[in-house]
Amino acid sequence: MRVGAAALAGGIFGALGTMCFFLAFGTDYWLVARDNCGSYIWPTIVEKDANGTEFVNAVTVPPAPRTLHHEGFFWRCVFHVEPAADAVLATLFTNQPKSKVCVHGYLFPLPVAVGRVPHPIYDATAVFRGFWTVFIILALVSALTGSFLLVCGVPFISHKLYKLGGAFFIIAACLFLFVLLLFVLWMEVVDVKRYILQERGETCSDAQVSVLYGLSFMVAAAGVPLELVSGMIFMLVGRVLLANK
């Protein structure tokens, strides 16, 4: 009975932790920022016309009191809000204004050159963007693998499945913790204001930029202890099953 209750508790913690990881991965609210620079231009990839001449296709958002950004693994989005609007709530509960423009995140979060390379805003730290991507994907794969192994071990037929599933949960928690640490390091060390303004920084050198940790970051942080506790419980269950044989 005690083993069953412990396995149930571990399963609940593991399911909640895995859901937090996937929610953080699939939503675009890791970084929330607001600035007063004015109009926003999204440069995109360099294209060629019929004559073979290269040009940069761009989308310009008209000026407004404040420009609000929210970014995640897949998308970078920007739109305009009133100065009094709360930055976090505005990204979630607005009616998707017409001025909202989104582009691919391109292995967010670390900076990357926009347009042709070499580029004036190119940042050498972009090489570390791949690490962030690899760790978050490995964490999700580990969580799914652990869940599959534990489902296979539900009838308490194999202590090895419980130990292995718990180990994968602990690995997933550690990988996501490293993802969070990389993100915090980027937020606190890299010039995030320069990243937010990008080309506009040349004309808005005195712009005010406020940067916040978004809800996706907070959800991921909540999933780490849940997944860690779940992994430890299942490893303990595996040891108990081995001792009872």
C-alpha cells in the first residue's frame, strides 16, 4: 500500500512537471520587454528579385506610445500598447491587435544577426544559442522517456523500470535547470537592451527598455522541483521493490 501511494504521488509530480516543461517549451513568454523607441522594423531574410538584385524584405509597425515584445523558443512577437498597460498581462489578455507582428525565434534566446552576415548587430555570443536549444530538447525527450518507462512498470513488475524512469526524470530536471541558468545568465550579463532595439538602437540611443522574466520562464522553473521530486520517489520505489523480492 505504501509503495502504491508513493508511486501515485510520484506519478502526479512527474505528470505536472512534464506538463510544465512542455508548456514552457511551447509558449512564447520567456522574455517580456517594453520600450518607448517608436516604430518597429522587422528585417527578414535577404531575397532576390527577378534581376538577381538582393534586397531585405521588412515589415514596419507604425509608431505608438510603447512597443511590447514577448519571445520564446519558436516566435518573437511585437505590438503596441498604452503606457499604463501591464507588460505581462498585455501579452496574454489582449485581443491580438492588428499591429502585432511575429517572426521565427531562430533558436531563441541568445542574439543573432538579422539580415545579411556580417552585420553590425551580430553578436559573437550567438554561438551559445545552440546549447540552449539542445538542452531544452534533450530535457523534453528525457521526460517523455521516463514517463514511458514508468507507464510500462505500473504493475510493479520491474524495479529496473522504476529506477530507470526515475533517473530520466532527474536528468530532465537537471537539463531544464541548466536551460534556466543559461537564460538567467543571458538576461543578466548580455546587453538585452541592444538585443531588443537592434537596428532601432542607432536612432534610439536614449530609449528606455524594461525587461522582465515571462510566465514561460516561471512555469519552467516550477517544473524543475516537481520533476526532481518525482524522479527521487520512483528511484526509491524501485529500491523498495528490489528489497521485497
